[in-house]
Amino acid sequence: MNRVQFFLLATLILALASCNNDPVFPLEPEIQYLDIQPREVRHLQDPFTISISFTDGDGDIGGDNVDGSPLIIRDDRVLDPAYAHLPDSLFFYDNYSFDDLSSDAQNPSIKGNIFVEIPQAVNVEGRRREEFTFSVILVDRAGNKSNEITTDPLVVFR
């Protein structure tokens, strides 16, 4: 094989390899908990931020989700029967949306961090101090749900 043929063959192999659209990550979103800050807030006064990292193989995160919010944040106190008499709206933060994070690149896989600021927390027990966690799920535009993560505890003071 002469040099010209070798160069053409190598160029063809590189061109075919660059057309690979296989995702680097699974098609379903995957999330990891990073942080919750601050860890102590005042009842109905202080904002706090939940930080997560994510990956998605087909990059369809954000934008307009067909079935609601792309990010579901649940106050885990809703799982406690002692709170069954309270409205679910007190425990679910699901009105979070963000821009379409899709990539225009050949490989649509994406990864990044999401920081969600929640304007306030509620101390529903009325005690001086209440501590609880949140669970978070990310949903892509195809309806695929990520794994569920749990935050470190948040303390709400009255």
C-alpha cells in the first residue's frame, strides 16, 4: 500500500469514526447530589440552594417537557403519616424549568450542574427547630426519569 492509499484509508476511518452518534452516557438522565446551602434557614424567610450534577446520553434536558417540570423536588416530610393532613403542595417543588440544554454537536451526550434556588422553607411543626431532607428527580423531554437522590438535612428555625 503506497502512502496516498494509506492516507486516504486513514482519512476515511477518521471520517467514519467522527460520525459516531452513540451516547457517551445512558439515554436516561443520571444525577448526583452535590450540596445544599445554607444548611440552616429561618422559617419562610431565607432562600437555600440545592446543587446536583447530571449526565444524559441523548441530551434532551430542559426546555418544554410534555408532562410537567423537568425537575421534581420533594420535601421528604410528605412520606411521614403525621403530615398526611397537610396539602401536597406544601411538600412538592415542581415548578422549576430551565432552558433547553441540548447540544448541537455530533455526539448529543451532555453533562453539567444544576443549581436550584428555593425561596423559602416551612417549619410545619411549629417547634423551634425542624430538620428534614429533600429528594430530587430529573426528567428529560422523552419522559425518562433519573435516579432519585436525597439531600443532606436542611434545618429550619422559627
